[in-house]
Amino acid sequence: MKKFRLDTRKKKALAIIISILLVFIVIFGIWKYQQSKNPANNEVEQGTVLYNSKYKSNAPGNLVFPAYTQDITVKRDVKEIPIVLANPKVNKNVYFKYKLSVTKENSKKNINLGETKLIEAGKALNKLPISQSKLKTLSIGKHKCRIDVFAYTYNEKNNEKIKLNQAYWDVNFTIE
């Protein structure tokens, strides 16, 4: 029986192949780590939500809306609210539009601070631009805030968007 021997040429070739594989593994690991750090690429806590904001099953025909439960705190001179507004990948051919409104103290009138453009399925925004003039009308302190999300589909034949459903979440909005 013949013994398997490695001469110097074979050793060098094997070392080069192993080195290249290690480099690819390290690059892939770094890429995966960077993706996991970016909240826009992560799956947002999800549940299928109808008008009453209770979770339903994710059966075909239902839409999946991200759940927003954290309170929002901003400084008075902020131009963007740091909030991840996402449209989960499972909502194929569905576009989301978010609207953030705050109820002024001792008033039933809602102030629309900002809204997004249509967000495709599997995409997200990391911040919401807001109206500075409307933010300055609010006093420093805690306010009631409503995050509305509207789901649309797009009819290419008639070039129109069709509203499918909507959901909302009530959170606290604090201005420092």
C-alpha cells in the first residue's frame, strides 16, 4: 500500500486554499454581524393587527404589522424621531405609510408631526422627519401619541393605490 505524502508544492497549495477559505469565512462573519446590528434589517416584533390592535393569526389574507410599544422621548429642537418604521417581508405587494400624531394637553385636536412615504415590503426607515413648527407648539412634558400605519396595494393597470387596512398604537411622547 502506498503512503500518502505531501511534498512542499502540495503543502503550499493546501495552505493557500485553507487561507482563502478562512478569509471568506471571516468576511462572511463580519457581514452577518453588521447586518444583525442594523435594526432595519432585523425582523421587528410582529403580529397581525386589525383595527382593535389585538394579535390575530398570520393566516393567508391577513397583514402583518410591526408592534410599537415603546414610548418616544425627544429633545425640543430635534428634526427627526429615531424610530424604526418597517414593513415586514411577508407583506408581499403591500406598501405601508406611517403617520405620527400627538394630542395636545387639554385638547382633543391631533397635531400631525410627520408621515412617511410608501414603504415596500421588507424595507424600513430608521427615523421619521418631523415638522419643527408643529413640535414647538407642544409644551415640554408627556403627551399622548398615536402611530398610525396604513396598508396599501398598488394597481398598475389604473395607476392607483388601494387602501387595504390600517392599525394604530398609542404610546407616550415626551418632550425634554
